[in-house]
Amino acid sequence: QVQLVESGGGLVQAGGSLRLSCAASGSIFSINTMGWYRQAPGKQRELVASITSGGSINYADSVKGRFTISRNPKNTVYLQMNSLKPEDTAVYYCNLQVRLTRGDYWGQGTQVTVSS
């Protein structure tokens, strides 16, 4: 059983910063991809950023240059969000995928609200 626990959401003014963290625990295959998705009211969930266990990184165009994803060897993933905009307001979800086992795990979500 894999569990993902997120922290770090909150309310911030436009232009501010927040850092999200997600700690994965349980039986985790070493080769995996961790990432952050977000879902705003009335919109579909979208990928924000992802990072593989080998260090390959992918960002959504809307956050390039503002957000930075990183991870440590203990399967904790971080999302540093700078220059936040009101359109970044959403529930942010942590995700872990294991291609070999087709595992797809989600955190409970953390609210990020950016006021204008």
C-alpha cells in the first residue's frame, strides 16, 4: 500500500511564493515518476510538473520559469512556486506512477489560493 501525504498549501497574494511537499510511504518501486497536478473549479485536472526517479523533469507551459519541482531519494517531492498568479488557484494533488506495475497513486490534495 502506497500513501502520499501533502503539505504546504495556503493563501498567498499574487507575486508571492509557496512550497508544496509530498512524502510517499509504503512499498514503492524504485523506478517511478512523481508529480503535481492541479484542478481548478470547473476545470479538468492538469499536470503541473513531474520528475522521474532518474531526474527527468517536465513542466506545463503555464508554470515554466516560475515553478520548480525536485525530489529526494526518500521519495519526497517538492514544488517551489514563485511569482504566483490568481490563475494558479486550485487544489494541488501529488501523484506517484510506477510504469512497471501500472501503479497510480494520489494524495488527498492541498488548496492553493492566490489573491489578486
